[in-house]
Amino acid sequence: SQQGEEDPQALSIQEGENATMNCSYKTSINNLQWYRQNSGRGLVHLILIRSNEREKHSGRLRVTLDTSKKSSSLLITASRAADTASYFCATDGLDSSYKLIFGSGTRLLVRP
Amino acid sequence: ETGVTQSPTHLIKTRGQQVTLRCSSQSGHNTVSWYQQALGQGPQFIFQYYREEENGRGNFPPRFSGLQFPNYSSELNVNALELDDSALYLCASSSWGGGALETQYFGPGTRLLVL
């Protein structure tokens, strides 16, 4: 079963705009990771945030984590057409640290 | 490029057949995990191999089995294929020491179609 849910399920924006995706999860975690997937191919790791961190940046990406609400958000600033992809959050739980549990993903379309 | 490779890229099988998928992990990684991703869904954890032993398993039947070799490459075997086994199969390698799971690096996947 899926650990979390991404919101929205689909997002369409204009190039240059910011895109925000949210993720909620159910159990206490060690880390939360965000991945990107282009057209049903392999997953590309974007960023890992630990449970004791609240915010992390990487280039145009900003991730926040609120463990009290069991939620995370991914912000992509100044989006580009090449950012078009599906984005997944994944967590490893305190009682099952050997595996990642993925949400259902947000499909992002960036229109040129 | 993650350095994780999978073969074959695509595969078509018929119901009841058996299939073997292969994965070569990234250099220096001791752990391989396998995931199944149905169309439009997030990946689902199948199992993980750590130092050639199964280290954890998801909610998949015993007809899903695997191996990890001394060079840390891995195989996923599925017996008695069912139509619902049609999916993208992803392997991921990482360096794991028993604590929190660090970044997993995914291969490009094998797309399996069962007719």
C-alpha cells in the first residue's frame, strides 16, 4: 500500500512559473526523498531531507518537511519545459528503514 | 546517469511463463532493492538484498524471488506470470549499514508485458 499521497495529482503551469507539490505520509520516518520520473523511465533522485531538518535547497528546488503534520512540499522555481515529469515523494519508516514507500506522484506539465 | 543498469529494457511474456530480470548495482553499493511500478502508480517495494541475503520483503507472493551475487548484482525472478504482473520493474542500489536508508539510485527499469 502507498505510504503517502501527493497533491495535486496533476499540475499544469507556464514556463517560468513556480510549481509546488505536496506530500503527506502516515508513519514516523527517518528520511523523506523526492524523485523525478520522465515518461515511465527510471527514477532520478532530487533531494533527501532528514527527519530533523525543516528545509533544504538544491538549485531551483526547495523542500520543506513538517514532521508534526507528516507532510512535505517540493517547490520548483522558475520552471522549464524540461521539468515536465512525474514527481514522487518516498519515505523510509522508523520500523522499516530498509525500504522506500512511495506516494502516488504528481504529474507536472510545464508549457513552453 | 546513476551507474545502475538493468536488462532487458523490454520483455513480452505469456501468462504462466517465468521471467528473470537483471540489475547491476552502482560501484561501491552493497544493497539492491527491487520495486514494481504499475502504470500511473508509484513504485511498490518487492524486496531488498543486502550482502547476498534477503533483508526485507514487501507484500508480494513467493513466486517473486531474487538473488544477489558477490559482485552485488542481482536478479529478480517471477514464476507463473499473471496478467497483473505487467509493470515497470525498477532496481535501486544503495550503500546501507542497517540504519536509515540513504539515497537509492535507480536503474532505467525493465518494462514487462504479460499477455
